[in-house]
Amino acid sequence: MIRSKVLAGALALAVVAGGAGRLSVLHAATQEAARPMAVSQVNLNTATSAELEKLPGVGPALASRILEYRTKNGGFKKIEDLMNVKGIGEKSFLKLKPQITIAPPRVAER
């Protein structure tokens, strides 16, 4: 909704501005509309590989290592445990921190 308003406003401005400015304003509005929406928080103890890959800088190989760590260690106890996964240092962790959470893994019902 917000993106469509931004795009509509930029188009209106482009029409009023005319000339060469019209293309740059339209380009800026298109870039804004093309940005991916923010990822909601991903639970490290329940996320699938596909969900992990939505995080910035996490591809299939890193997602696989996160899942492997989770399996071997019985889940993440705190989000900082993510730095124990090969390929995730402090810098990467700080980038991911606002987008990750943990909750205890679900225990199968009997």
C-alpha cells in the first residue's frame, strides 16, 4: 500500500516536472518499490532451510550449516550461539540479530 502511494506520488511528480527530471524521479520510485520487504523474525529452532535463506547473507550452504548445528546441539539456547556456526562471525551476527529469535524446539506430542 505504501509502495503504491510512493510510486503514484513519484509518477505525479514526474508528470509535473517534465523533461529529464521525469526519468530520474520515476527511476527512484521504481527502485523504492522494488526493494524486498523486511523479513519477519526467523526462529532459529524451527526455521526451514528456505526460511533461513530469506535472511540477508544466508544462502543454501550456510542454511545447511545452521540446521546441522541445531540438530547436533539440540537447538539454539541463545541467539548468540549462531556465531558458533562456521561462516557467521560477529559482523554477520550483528546484521542478522534484529531478524532472528529463538524459542524452544517443539517436543513431539505423545
